[in-house]
Amino acid sequence: MKKIIFYLFITTLHFQIAFGQQVNRDDDGILKILAIGNSFSEDALENYLHELAAAADKKIIIGNLYIGGASLELHMKNINADKASYSYRKIALDGIKTTTKNVSISETLKDENWDYVSLQQASPYSGQYDIIMESLPALLDYVKGAVSPDAKIVYHQTWAYQHDSKHEGFKNYDKNQMAMYKAILTATKKIHQSKKFAFVTPAGTAIQNARTSSIGDQFTRDGFHLNLAYGRFTAACTWYEKLFGLDVRENSYKPENITELQDSIAKNAAHKAVKKPFKISKIKL
């Protein structure tokens, strides 16, 4: 009897693979997240998140479909043309990162049985709700139809530029950091209230929280991309707490390139952002 059951299992498995059906891997204990993004998803997900998870004995696979400056509109154009124009950065279970060039969204959505897929707008339009909604519903529908019904689609709330940023897109917000941050809040709050996403990851609020600390408005390296050390770590801490539901302040991991103070500021800023995603919380450190 056992031999018959085993034979049926192997036969079914072979049938699924032969006909391109995804084998159910939901019970493997590995959290798998894919971002359809740009350099802001690179800042937030490709650095430190895997290490934070490992420190908590959590298994994670991270994917990022990268085109610099990619907007929601561009993602939809690439989907409609099934264009293989992405750099697919993948951090495996063991923490080793690989990069595959000339990959399409359709290919990557089939690469893993993703638990989470993250969407985000290009930073110049991150606070412009009407522009976001020109492409987001179609992108959301496409992704939902391409992944497992159990997969959760989430939205990445990105950050406002540094007060003296030279980014051309800063003109959309009168070159005012607080105006940009408030616009991002308004847009992402509406997206959250639509209940079409599992959650919004408040990386933008985490960075704004951190800017109230003794570090001040020094969380970017060029006025818009995050500081390679404590800036990126703040965003990673926010993602860690949202994905695993664990208090990041209790996580033991600290990157070697940041101080104890920077570590504390990043973790507190992230934790408070998760608690209050649409409001600035001061960091008294």
C-alpha cells in the first residue's frame, strides 16, 4: 500500500513539473518576497534584511526586479510587451546574491512560489495619487493573476528626498521635503484604505522618523538614495518588522559599519513607523 501511495505521489509530481504547474511549496518554512521595483527597492530590500531574518532564525528568499527609476507605468508597458529588460537580483536562502540580466516579470513571478510581491511607484511620482492610479490597478490585477492565490501583494511606501536634494523630481513638491512626505502619506493612506493590498510597508515614515534624531536629515547619500549604512538599515528594519511581525528592537543583528547609536535610531524609527505608519514619531536619540 505504501509503495502505491509513493508511486502516485511521484507520478503526480512529475505531471505537475512536466506541464509547468507550480508545485506547492507553501509549507517549506521559507518566506519568499519579490519586489517589482527600482533603486528604492534595492535600498530597502537587498541589504541587511536577510541578515536580520537570519539573526531571528527566520528563513527568507529575497528577489528584486530592478530597472533604475522604473515607474508603475513602465512596469505595465513591460508586462504588455513581455519585455525581458529587468536585472533580477536574488538573495538565496544561504544569503548568496546572484544577478540575472534580461529577465521579464512573467518569468520571475514563476521562479518561486512567492509569499509576498511588493509594488511601488518611482520616487518623483510617489506622492502623486492620480498618476499612481493610472497604472497600479492593472499591475495589481496582473500580479494577482500570475501568482498563487495565497500570495500577498503589498505596497512599498518610499521616502521623501533630503531637504537640499537636486533630484529633478523634487520640483513636483516645490522642492520641499515635508510637502513631499505629506503627499506620499496621502497617497499611501488611500492605497491602504482601499484594502486591495495586504499591507503598506512604511519605509518613508521610518526615514522621516529617523530624521528627527540626532543624525538629522542625513539619511541619503545623494539627496534621494539611502545612506549605504544606517539609511538602508532603517528601511530593512521596517521590512523585517512588517514581514515577520516581530519587534525589530529585540533583534540582535547590527551591521559592522554602523554605531550602536545608529543601530538604536534605525530600529526605533522602524518600530514606531510600523506602529504609526502615517504619522511622524520623534526619535529622542
